[in-house]
Amino acid sequence: MTMGAVGIVAFGANVLSALLLLRYKDGDSNVRSVWLCSRNDAIGNLAVVIAASGIAASDTAWPDLIVAFVLAGLFLNSAVQIIRLSRAELKLSAIG
């Protein structure tokens, strides 16, 4: 099985996971984290397939580097969201 095929199968599995978790995306920090990770994994799988196509077409590593920076930004944004939500939950539990 080629790397592209593995990426496509992984993309399908991660999209399915993200869709199953979609109704919980606005839950507590634990559930939101699971949903964001599944969503990010699906986006990452698709981005890897796109980057591989770009590398094959351009014969350079630039598509891979660009995708790496975009994914790093996506993951950083998700981490900040979870940290903020967790801190808010901690404050609420300290009050209650």
C-alpha cells in the first residue's frame, strides 16, 4: 500500500471520528480536546496528501514545509483553546 493510500484511509477514519464527536465539540475541556484532536488529525492527513502531491509536482520540499507551518499553527490554536477552557473550568470549580 502506498503512502498516499495510507493517508487517504487515515483521513477517512479521522473524518469519521470527528463526525461522531461533532455533537460534543462544545462540551467540557476533555471532550472538546478529543474533538479538536480528531479534527486536527483529519486536516493533517489531508494536508500530508496535498503536500506529497505538491512535492511530486514541484520536485522541491517547499510544499511539505508550508504544510508543516500551517499545521503547527492549527495545533497551537487548538492548544490555546483547551488551556483557556480548562482554566475557566478550574475557576468555576473553585467558586462552586
